[in-house]
Amino acid sequence: MAATVQPKVEVRAQAPQMYDIRQFDNIWGLEAKKAVFAAWDPERPRDYENFNPFERNDESSMADSNGCFPGQSRGYRSPQRPDQSWAIMQAEQAEMEILKQNPKYHATGRPGCFTLGWQKELGMPPIYD
């Protein structure tokens, strides 16, 4: 009886994912951040798709659309930002006051929150064009 040969199965690591903001014309504005925040699960590990876009790192910087921070996270990309004006900023401030009433806005110490080593097990952040 001839021996059977099992095909070699190549196992690849899953490509890093990020929250897709193309529906917002790739503009990292309040509407995109609110969508990322709504999808964020603080109990799941922080990654390029699961993060609080309003959270600041230990240097008070805000994250890009991958959850990366300038000067600290590998793969940080300066996001496309929306037009701003005093009136827009005032309207956004009012929306932020409503968001701050959500208990998860203030979550700390959870797997989905910022820590210095959050990127350790992740590859480079993906890029959506």
C-alpha cells in the first residue's frame, strides 16, 4: 500500500485590520471618530480596529485612524482632518459633552484601553486609500 502524502498547509498570520473610514471620505473627523467609538469594545484587546478614538496616550496625543500615536506608535499616519471653524468647534464641543456621558468614554484599565505595549503583538497598521 502506498503511503499517502498530506498536502502542506501554509498558515499565515491574519493581516492587521483597522476601522474602515472610507465612508467618511477618509476624513478623520468627529463623525468617523463617533463610529469608531460606537464599535469599540473596551473588553476586547486594543488593536488597529478596536480603540477609543477620544482616548489620549501618556503624552496627551490623540490617535490616528489606526489607533496609533504620533512619535510613539509605529505606523502613525497623520490623518486627513476636516475643515474647522469656530462654529464647527462649538457644535463638536456640544456633541462631545453628550459622548462623555457614555460610561465607556471614561473606561480605563481594560484590554481595549491604551497601554505603552499595545502594539507589541500586532504587525504594521494597514492603510486604506
